[in-house]
Amino acid sequence: MHSLFFDGQEFNGKDYTQNTLEKGVYENCVFTSCNFTDSDLFDVEFEECEFENCDLSMAKLNNTSLKDTIFKNCKLMGLHFETCNQFLFSPRFFNCIMDHSGFYTVNLKNSTFKDCRMHYVDFTQAKASSIAFENCDMKNAVFEDTDLSKADLRTAKNIVLDPDINHIKKAKFSVEAALDLLNKYDIQIG
């Protein structure tokens, strides 16, 4: 059975909560103000696509491909990115709400996070070396055995992590965040 192929199409204001997006390959497509809440995106491939002002909260991403796909001003709450197809996984996120999502064991090397709210996001065992979390609010984000070596966290807000259980060699922190790394040792500075 051949997959459907969509190239360069625009999808505006579509509601995929009742009628699921057709399975197939979407290349260079733009989704604007679409609702994918709780949708099943199993085996759908997005390549060089853009989602703007869309709601994908609680969508099922089993074997979903996100190759060079951009999310702008989207609501991406409760997504399990670890269930995505990891081959050429390279989503980029700009001004998105990503609360309660998970990147457990995901290689984020080719991902971008800028101006995102990422409360309670799970980065356990994620490979996030050399990436930047620019102006991201990471309140209660979970970092455990996460590779943050050479990551740029200088403008990340509310980031708390344990340096003893994460890889932070050559990571960049603001002075305030670097001092927060010492909180667990109950020492006084100054």
C-alpha cells in the first residue's frame, strides 16, 4: 500500500479532533490555526513543514516523523516526543507552550528551543549537548542523566538541576543559575 504524498500544501483552520489527518508524507506543508488535540498522528511523516498557532496537545506521536519541522506559537502540551520516529528527528520550537511533554532518551542535537514555556518537561536521559534553550521557562523541568555538555542555558529561566546526576561539562549558565546549582549543598555564598 502506498502512502499519500502532500507537497507544498496549506492547511488553514482545520479541526482534526474528529476527522484524523490522513496518513502519509507531508513535505513543505504549512498548517495554520489547526486543532490536533488528542489526534492520532501515528506513522505520519512531516518533512520541512511548519505549524503556526496550532494546538497539538495530547496528540499521539507514535512513529511520527518530525524532520526539519517548525512549530511557532503552538500549544504542545502532554506530548511524548520519545515515541516519535527518531531518524533525522529535528523539530524547532519558537514561542510554544510545551508543559508536561517528554523527551525521554531523545537526541535533541538538531533541535531548537526559543521563547518556550516548558513547565514539567521530562528531559531524562536526553542528549541535549551543544543546544541552546533561549529564553525558555523551564519551571520544574526534569533533568536526570541528561547530557547538557556544551549546552547554552544562560537565558533559560527557572532551571534547576543536579550537577551530580547530569552531564554539564562546558555548559553555559547565567551567574544566578550557576549559583542555584549549589543549592543542594546548603552552603552560604557571599
